[in-house]
Amino acid sequence: MGKKLELALGILNGTIGDYLAETRNGLATPMQLVVDGAPVALDQASLERAFPHASSRVVVLAHGLMCTESVWDLPGGGDYGAFLERDFGFTPLYLRYNSGLAIPDNGAELARLLEALLGVWPVALEEILLLGFSMGGLVVRAACHQASVAGMRWLSLVRRAFYVGTPHLGAPYERVGRVLAKLASAVPDPFARLAAQIGDLRSDGIKDLGDADLRHEDRARRRVGSLRDPEHPVPLLPAIQHYIVAGALSTDPRLAMVFGDALVPMGSGTNGLRAEPGTLALPPRHVKIFAGTAHMTLAHDPHVYEQLREWCEEEG
Amino acid sequence: MDATRWRGLVALVRDAVEHGSRAVEKVQLEAAGRPFGILEQIPAVAEPTRVVHVIHDATVSGVHGIVRAVARAVGTTVDVALRVAEHTSNEHDRES
């Protein structure tokens, strides 16, 4: 019941979470660390109780839109966080947050949470590994950007960031939705306008996914009529090693380019891969495409973990 | 589910009824306004049409107003009941 309820609330938060937060509704999920489904207070005593074997290296796992931390659960048991602890000694920190809030707001909240964590983590932190699934990857990027601007201390502990199924250049389905809502609102018919209003109820988080807006000011570049991937104004931070996992439903390269993992097209999922070679923003060995893998599966796939493990071994 | 979430659920249902009812009311008034508007241009039926139009709009707004008022009343009642239940539970915890 608990897991299902949290999942239902995760879906609700993803859909109208900005409204819930704005109206101070008790169903709004605050950003928090969770252990076995229960939130952990951010003070040393609570963290010592929740993490009796706290390591100096932690991995922060950020779920995607309308999800909770349960998205990481592999069908056969375990998850990427537990495996990274087993294989490399990273203590997994599962994040739960209101995915309907604007991505920059969640990024700011995550940046603050990690800065606070530095002071209360039971042992001195030496490394923070970031792992974001889908929207979670954009939240991670927004947090890094804001920490970089604000000169936060935790950012210096981040050496690597893993993005799994993250729409780095935005999600075209949201851009299509934006166009349809605009068209419906322009129709001189009360029922069409009502449909447009209902469509416009979708959360700020969903709207930010359209162009992968990491800062509030990025919304100024939204163009209603454009369905193309936007030029991203916030580059990946050069001080961090970035690794990307993208999915592709089809094994045919052309179909894979267009449809990607069903939700995120290949160009967006890989942060810039085009049909022409040499268009990746990252070294090719930092990008892995899983053919025949759908979007949600990327968060709990043993093969994906094998890739994460390989990258962790490479970089020591 | 804890009391904060129950209260949140009640508030959400109340908001949904409030906003939904207002939106539907607006659509109904606007949709009905078109045929009434045409008929009101015809001199032979203009006057009775205006009367029917006013009655129609008052009925629609009245029904939606009642729906919203009932939703608010039910929401407030449930909210009070939750507070009482929470208070009783806290008292019980303190005693035991």
C-alpha cells in the first residue's frame, strides 16, 4: 500500500505538483532523502541512524517525472544504488521530490540539500556521484549549474555524473502538446478553449521538459511553433566527467534517431548525436546507446548497470 | 495516509470542483449565448428570448453555485472532522 500510495502521489505531483506547492497542499512532496520508503531528516543523528555504514563516497539517485525512488527497483531485486554500494562502496542516497515543480526550482533545492548534507553527513564526504534518470538528470544539471554560480562546496566533490534517459535537448512530445494547446486556445469555440485550459494545467516541470529548461530565464527562448530541439544555453560543466545512457526502441539507426526510447529522441538523449558522425558533445566512450530498450526500462536494467559499473571501474 | 495528506486530498477535491464548475459554467453560458444571440436579433421573438436567456443563465449559475457551496461545506466538515480525529489521537497517545 505504502509504495503504491507514494507512486500515486508521485504521479499526482508530476502532473500538478506546482499547483500543490503553490497552494501549500499536504499532498505536495517535499524534496527529501528516503531510506526504505521513509524520509530521513537532514540532521546528523537521523542520518547516523538511517545510514549506520555511511561511507565517505555517496551516490545521489534522482528519479524522473511522475516517479518515486521505486523506479530504480530491478525486477529481480536490487537497484543501481545498492549495486554501486556493493561494488564500489558508495552509500546510495535516494532522492524523492515533487517532479511537477520547475526544473530550476528542484535544481536549487537539490543544490541546497547537498550543501547541507556536507555539514551533517556522519563521515567526511570525499566524493559525490550523481545519477539522474530522465527529468532527474536535468535536475542534477540544474543543481550543478546553480552550485557553480553560487560557489557551493559540494560541487568540488563531484567527479562524475551519470544521465540515464535524460532529454538533454528537451522532449518533443511536450513541444507538440504546447502547439496543440495554443491551437486549441485560438479556436473560437468555448469547448476548444476549455480543452486548451485543461491541457495547460500540466505542471511547470512538464513544461520545462519541452526545451530542457535548467534556469528560469531559459523559458524566454520557448517558441510555440518550433518543434526542433533548441540550442541549449547551459553547457555540461567541464569540471565533471559526464556519462550518458540512452535507449532506442528500434535497432534500425534511422528509426532509433527519430523515436529514441519512445519518450526521448536519440539526439536529445545523447545530448547532441545527429545522423552525421562526430556530432557528439562528449567523447564517444562516455555515451552508450541501448538498442531495443524503452525509456522506463533504462532505470532498472541489469545491462545498464553493467555499463555504469564499467565507467566506474575506468575512472577508478 | 497521515492527516496532512488527507487534508490535502480534501482541499484538492474542493479546488477541482470549484475551478471545474467555474470553467464548465463559463462554457455553458457561452455556448448557450450563441443561439440566444441569434434569436434575440429577430424582432418577433427577441423579447421572449431575452427573458428565457436570463432565466437560463440564472439557472446555470445557480446550479453551479450550489455545487460549489456544497463542495465547500463538505470540505470544511471533513477538515473539522480530521482535526478532531487528529486531536483525539494525540490525546490518546499522550495518555498511553
